[in-house]
Amino acid sequence: DPAPIRMLREAFGGESDDVLKTLLAEFFSNAPKLIRSLRPSLEQGNMTELNRTAHTLKSNGATFGATAFSNLSRDLEYMTKEGRTDGAEHLIEQIEQEYTRTKAALEALVKK
């Protein structure tokens, strides 16, 4: 959804993408680390860390309009909040795949 990107551009002056690019660079730097931490947290049964990480990914994705990425992360967050892990491995795979698409789409939007 390009609307959040438009809103961020407007919030930061509209003319310069410097702040937006900095925020995206931070997201692109941190998201892969967070995503890589999901499997070990699941394997260790660390539901608190899994939930916190899924929440962070959900919120960050929503900030940039990455709806599918955010929704998958939300699903994992809710699952872990309920103490369930059935299907978590599949959700993590989907989050990994969607991040790749999300990153490409966000990079294309910023170039416009």
C-alpha cells in the first residue's frame, strides 16, 4: 500500500526523501536480523522473544504499508501470544518470502 509512504513523505517535508530513505535503510538493516531470529526462538520455545519479534516486524511493516508482511507477522504474534506454535514454521517461511517482495516494492516506491 503506497499510502503510508506518501504520508511519510508529507510528514517529512515532501520534497526530500532523505529521512524516508534513512528510515527504510534502518528497516532493511534490522528486519533480516529479526527474521533470522524467529526460527531459533521457535526452536528454543522462547515464546516471549518470538512474540516480541513478530510484534516489531508487524509494526515496522505497517509503518511502510507492507500490508501482507505486516499481516503475516501479526498472525505469528497472535499465535505466540496464545502460546501456540502449530503452523509457526510455515508462517516464518511466509514472512521470509514476503520480506523479499516487500523490500523490492519499497525500494521501487522510493525511486519514484
